[in-house]
Amino acid sequence: MSCGCFGSFALQRKNGHSHVAGEIAGLSLENIGHFSYNELRAATDNFHLTNKIGRGGFGTVYKGILKGGVQVAVKTLSAESKQGVREFLTEIKIIANVRHPNLVALIGCCAEGDNRILVYEYIENRSLDRVLLGRNSDQVKLQWERRSAICLGTARGLTYLHEELVPRIVHRDIKASNILLDNDFLPKIGDFGLAKLFPDNITHISTRIAGTIGYLAPEYALGGHLTTKADIYSFGVLILEVVSGRSSSNPRWGRNHKLLLQWAWELYEEGSVLELVDPVLKNYPEEEVVRYITVALFCTQAAANRRPPMSKVVEMLLRTTQLNEKELTAPGFFSGSRGSSMRKASTGSTSSQIQSVSGPPERHSSDPKMNTKICKTLCK
């Protein structure tokens, strides 16, 4: 199906929005369709608050029911935000023709007048953070079998983005609120508004820093040095959240009130990582849980080049490859205001948001004790 979102091109030119219509009209959008603003307004009962199911960096998401009874998620973007328009274009360009069981599917779009709207498949159980981390969370629904499936499915989705697409896609905002759970609590990665296309002939992109505090890889948070390794770092943090039922943005975990990743590393060094496990979990396989925590630490090593690619991470989670813990080095930490987002951050200094970073940028001692010393020194 071709996208006809821009049929009212003359009206948009009159209102000064022809650049948006023109950019998308030139794209090959075979899998998404056109929705008029009136259709989506009717589907959401005039965007009624009772249908509001989420809020992103540049807009609000509503549950909608189309004619015929099909449920959809309707993401409206702020008309005033230039970044919102960029996010709108980015999401369409990047995922319009991308399909994978662990990625949320874009169904259609609307660009009439000032309205910028994306229409996605509706995911029954909403986001992982609501089920696992929110005030009204229902963690009991997420026993270990489901949690391990969430980690593995997310890893497979990232493997597809990083290694199976041409050009590759770096998501840039992997976090619990962007992992949606279907009726069987299987994960789908959503919100590609910050994503970047990554041609094979480049090693990294220097870009503005954007994302969410608690998930940011240090080399990216400090200098805007973006590679797929930034997503891998965020995924490692996500595993720790899934195992522990605790938020990475809260800097008050463990005996000394540390960041979740810092606490996990401390427990690992002590040989007591099972203290991290969510008390809600009952009768979980200890060896498998320890493996997941260890994989998370491999993903969050301070040196980006030491983090395994996502296909390797999948193998590690599935036990199809042996974990060589002698190669594991200290993680890197970046922290800031609780729950804060860097979606609108510029390329300028982020020193006001940096509390601690551990580990040298690319070199590490082979001695785990020395890495620990470096970590503790730089985290003071």
C-alpha cells in the first residue's frame, strides 16, 4: 500500500508545510497508508483524555479504534516543535518499510495542515516500564520465564536493526518505556524518533546527545560519539532493570545508594549478584539469572569496543557460547537528574548533567582489581 498522506499538498504549501510533504512524497513507502485527520479524530473520540496511553518527547499517544474495529496507537506530534517535525520525518524514513516480530509496526501517517500524526499497531500490555517499574506496576505478571523472553526478544530486535538491515539502524533510546509488550508479554521495540541510519562505510557518527539518563553509554554522553555500541550499553542496563524490577534512573539502590549498574558491579565483585534479583520473582533458575546479569555487565563495559555485538549477546543469553569472565572489565557510568531526558540536548557541554564516569575511554588493565580501583576512583 502506498502512502497518500500528502494528497492535500496545495493546502500544505499555503500553510508553509510543503517541505514536510515534499520530503515524504519522495520516499518509497510501500507498507503504510494514509489517514485523514478526521478519521483519526473519530478513532480517538476527538483525542479524549480517557484514550491517552502515553506521552513521548514530542507528543502524546492515544488508543484509537478505526472503522472495522481495528485498534491502533495514534501518536500526535507537537505542531510547535521543529524537533517534533524532524522526529516525524525520521520515524517514517527509518521504519516505514521495516518489519520484524520484535519491532512495533508503523501502519500509517497523517500530515494535514499543522497535524503530524503516526499510526502504529496497538500493543495490548503497553510499555515494560508500566508493568515493571511504574507506581501501578504489576510485577507478579512478569515471572522469570516472561522476563527472560523480554530480554531475548529485545536482543533479537536489536540484532535485526544492527546487523541485518542495510543501512544499519541505531535506535539511540533503548529503555523500558520504549519496549512494548503484546498480549503474550513478548517485546516490541518502539519510538524510532531519535534513530540514526548507519552506512557500512563509517565507523561512528558524531551527533547531538539525545536519550535518557541512566541508559546513556559514557562515550556517547560525554562526546556524542555514536555507534551501535551505545544501543548495546542501553540494552545491558535494561537487562538489569528486568532482573531487578528497579529503575536505572534512581541513584539510590543497594547498601550505599548507588546507581543500579554500579550496585550490580559491586555485587558481581562480591560474588553475590543474586541480591539484585527482584523479590517478586519466585522459583527462578539461579544459574540462568546469574548469566543474564553477567551478560548485562559485558554489554555495559566502559570501553565501547569491548561490548559484544547483539548477535553475540543473543548467543550468550541462549547459552550457545561460553562466557569468558576473565575478559570482563568494569562498566562505565553516566548519571544525571532522576528520570531526565536528553532528547533536546545540543552538542554543547553536558558537564552539568554528569555526576560520575568510570573507566578510561578505550584502555583497560587486564587486572579486574585494577579496573575496580579505577572505577571507584573516578566515581567519587
